[in-house]
Amino acid sequence: MHSALFVAHPKTANPKWEKFLEFVDAKLMPLKGVARLAENVWLVDFHRSPTALGWLTSLADQQTIAYGLLQFEQKPEWLPVGFDPTSIVDQSVA
């Protein structure tokens, strides 16, 4: 497996969501191979950061955040050709 999308499904009334985001920012955002694509979506490249998915699932389980995974056997191909969100220097979500 090359990479995976991790999609968190926070319940609107879950007070632990903010704590989850704080943990994720502290643990994962400095790592190469982890791109935050939206507030609740991360792309994890196993070749560059093999432990990141474990951190995401563990942190979500600790904070009772539901999540889903979409696995990619090969490197995702982004359209338009040449766009790759993992190459963005500032990976914070505006």
C-alpha cells in the first residue's frame, strides 16, 4: 500500500474534536508525508511517514472520533496534472 486518506467524522456535539485536532497538529503536522487536505481529512504517505496513520487512528480512538480509511495501492494521481497537495509547504487549513 502506498498511502491512505484518513477521514474523521466528528459528531457536531463532540467536545473532544478540538482536543483531537490539537493532538494531530502537535504530533503529525511536522512530519513529512502527511498532508491535511481539509479540516477532517489527511493524506498519509506510508513511504515517507509509516507511523502517521497509527497516530491518527490512535488519537481518534482516544477521543471517540469516528473515522474511515481509503487505501491507495499506488501514489494518487491528482488532476489537474502537476498538482500535488503533499508538495504544499504550508499544510494548514485556512
